Amino acid sequence: MDIRRFTFIQPPGTSNVLGAVKFRFPNRHDIYMHDTPQRELFEKPVRAFSHGCMRVQNPGKLAEILLGEDKGWSAEQVRDLMARGGNNEITLSTQIPVHVTYFTAVAGEDGHVKFQADLYGHDRRLIAALAGEAIAAGAGAKRQRHLA
């Protein structure tokens, strides 16, 4: 038997590593946003725990906003759908731009700049480019599929 002939689907919920909700959007890397049963990870200073995709801290709220805007659904309708569980694939009628950004320095609530690890080596390449230095493509970048 050829395993590629089969489709495997894990139902959403607390035992699914993607949690209750997954937000797919077109991109060449097959990256998506998703819920997580590991809520405690949002409290950690290092956020590179996902395997290439992005964990959403408030996926229910994001679903409410997206489906409210696109389908006119109330927050209660979205919560009811999520509470029922099961695989409910909902395609939006309107394209909503998704802009993924990567920051290694952010202003903290105290007004001080906080620096995070540069998992991909982008800072080194940017600094070199700003200094007018040539740097080989991919130099200094870690080939990981983790997002902060």
C-alpha cells in the first residue's frame, strides 16, 4: 500500500498540537497560524517553540474578528461553532492581507528596548548591508523552521 493515498486528520481540540483552530493562508512555505493546547508557552521569554508555524495567543478572538468581518457572524456564533468542535473548514470570501514580520528588538512596556535572539541571522545581514559590506546569501542564517 502507498501511504500517500491516505489522508490523516486529527480532530481539533485539547489533544491536538494545533489546538482548536487553524488559520491557513496562501504562502509558498506552507506556514499557517494556529491555536495551541500549551498556553503556558506564551508566558516564556523565548517564543520559538512551534515547528515552522505561528501560535496565536487568542485564536477565538481572531476567528471572531475574521468571521465577523467576512461573514457578518456574531462573536456568539463563532464561539458556538468552536464549542461544537469537529472539522469546520470555512473559506473567507474576501482576501485579507497577512503580513508576517520578524523583530529582534522591541520596545518593552517599561520603555526600554528588549532584544531577542536572531534565529535566522537577519540582523547580521542587515547590519552588513547598511555598512555597505557584501555578504553571501544565507551566510550566518540558521536553517531552522522556528518563528519567534
